[in-house]
Amino acid sequence: RWTGANWMAASYMPFSRGAWSAVVDPTDDTFYFFGGTRYLSNGVPLLYNDTWTWTDPGDPGDDTTWIELDVTAPPAPRLGQAYGFDGTRFIVFGGSDGRWQL
């Protein structure tokens, strides 16, 4: 993240990936993201079904905070899904498991 003078890496954060989806809770400006994929060296996609939050305390000297949420029954791992927030819950729709559309 940019501190105003330098870039700083967060100490704990999700693996880099593509085809993830995200929403922002407008009540507290928390960023949530779900799923996605990265490709292994043999070309096989590694799919995720994890959910992370990101908050920025607003002070450039503070650390950016990534938190992996412990979701009781997460959706199946996928990429390219739609992700929404209706004010009380997060909704995941569609996507692909790498072979089939879900």
C-alpha cells in the first residue's frame, strides 16, 4: 500500500490471483473479496473459495489489515463469479470451476 512516501507490503495477505470478485460494505468501507484462481507452473488452475477483508485504518503509518474470514460453509472454489452484498449477507453467483460453468 502507498504510505504517501513509499510502498509497504502487508504482513499477512492472500495469495496473488486473478478472476476474483469483490464488494465494498458502504457502512464501514470494508473491502471483501472471494475466490479466484492462479495457475501452477504446469498450467493447471488452482481455484480458491476463501473470503478476505481489507481495511485501511486511514493513518499512513498504520499497517494495512488483511483478515481471512472463517466461513462455515463456503461456496465451491471458482473463478469469474459475481459477488454481491445486500446489506446483511454476501451472495456468490455463477463462475466456473475451470471446466464447467457453475
